[in-house]
Amino acid sequence: MINFNVDPQKCTRCGACVADCPSRIISMDDGSPFIPPEKEAGCYRCQHCLTVCPTGAVSILGLDPANSRPLTGVLPDAGDMELLIKGRRAVRRYKPENLEPELLQRLLDVACYAPSGLNARQVHFTIVDDREKLALLRDDIMRGLGKLIKENKLPPGLEFFADFYRAWEEHGIDILFRGAPHFLVVSAPQSIVTPVEDCLIALTTFELFAQTLGVGTVWDGLAKLAINDLLPEFRTRLGIPEEHTVGYAMAFGKPAFTYARTAQHGPPPVHRMA
Ligand SMILES: Cc1cc2nc3c(=O)[nH]c(=O)nc-3n(C[C@H](O)[C@H](O)[C@H](O)COP(=O)(O)O)c2cc1C
């Protein structure tokens, strides 16, 4: 039941909802927009009808358009967005403190707005929200790595994990999580159309928004390899559902420093079709 409702007092019959529906299931005929019952199954719950309506006449899924944030004239300008994107860096030095729970929740609440294939919205965020918990996890993963190394069981191509283990054991240098207080794994059911893509887009969204709140992030391919490939028992310990594909991992927290300027990249390799 998708609860598509149109307020006849507010609807101007402009047709915007009809034109913008990606599955083209909204009809107008002579009266208000409506979705024939036999077409309801075609709705993929994207809320385009609710968000495109200029007068706030359309409600779907029981959602009141008055609870959406207005967008006209309030979006960040291009210069600010450009600076945010160009100023983002992989952060590898962190303050030894937890993020405030409200801040962490806000990051996740915004990251879940990232687009997903067929609007599946199935990306699952597995969070280590406390630095003490991450310290225990790291200790146990390092111990697991130590055992693999001792038993000569590091798979070909991943022997370099022995260096990370030694850095930790001998010098207390944490290359796996970069000393971050928090860790996030995004995963999604293997059964959806674009599980990995959805996860990567969610993490990218998380990372960019995190910056605006003074939170640093680092994509954590090493921890992902350790957890997902080398020591899969940690997938279970983290509580990642068995039927999920792990999309990626990210460590994050308050940076122990700030970057003074942007890097200088480009030009991008571009091929224009002849
Ligand atoms: C998919 C991916 C995996 C990464 N894995 C790691 C990692 O395991 N450890 C690490 O310190 N940095 C990791 N990074 C960070 C990259 O090294 C970093 O993004 C790159 O050097 C560019 O630096 P910048 O992000 O500061 O612009 C990863 C980045 C990406 C995109």
C-alpha cells in the first residue's frame, strides 16, 4: 500500500508529478493525479512525486510534504561545494576521543539519503561507535593476523599484512585503523541489483558530509581485507549479516590536525567521442 494522496485544494494539475515519476505510473485524466491500483506495485518509493510538487499537494507512503525541507534558494553554492570536494583528504591522525553520539547519528541519517539502484535503500551501516570497543577489536584482529603469520597462512599477494602486524607489535603503530576512534563497514544484501555501488555511494556521501562537521575519514581497504577476507570470523563479530556483500570500510573521528590548503590535481583524463 503506497498511500498516494493529492490535496485537491493545493493541486494545480501542473502535471509535474506525472512527468517526473520514473516508473510512469501516475495518471491525470481530467481530475487530480492518481495511481491506478494495478500500477501501485510499479512504485519504487523514490518520493519524486512528493518532492517535485511545487505546492506540496502530493503525499505518498503516509508522508506529509510539510515535513520535507524546502529547497528553493537555500542550496550551498558551487564555490563552497568545490572547496569541500577539493579540500577533502584521507585523515590518518586522530584525537583520542569519541564523537558525540548525536553527531554520529546525524552523519548516518544524512548518509542514508545517498542514491541506490532501483531505490533499494538497503545499505546497512555497521558502526563501532566507541574507541574502547575499536581498541579491543584491533587487538583481536592483530592477534588473528599474528596467528596467520605464524602458521604461514597469509594468502599470496597479502603477505604485506605481516608488516602491519610488526608495526603494531613492535612500535604500537596502527596501520589498519590509523588510530581512528570509530570504524564503519557498509554492506548490502547480495540479492539487490547494485549492492557494492550502493555501499560506495553511501560511504562517499558520509565522507563528504562528515567534513562539514569537522569529522575526518579514511577509506579503509586494509581493514576491509582483514575482516572480510583474512579473518572472516570478524564479520560475524561485527554483526554483518551473512547474506550481505561488504561494500567497503571507513575509519573516522576528529582529526588531530587540519590541512591548510587543497592538493593540486588534474587535468582529468577525458576522452570525447569523435
Ligand atoms: C578504495 C580506497 C581504499 C583505501 N584504503 C586505504 C587504507 O586501507 N589505508 C589508508 O591509509 N588509506 C586508504 N585509502 C586512502 C587513499 O590512500 C587516499 O585516498 C589517496 O592516497 C588520496 O589521498 P586523499 O584521500 O587525501 O586525497 C583508500 C582510498 C580508497 C579510495
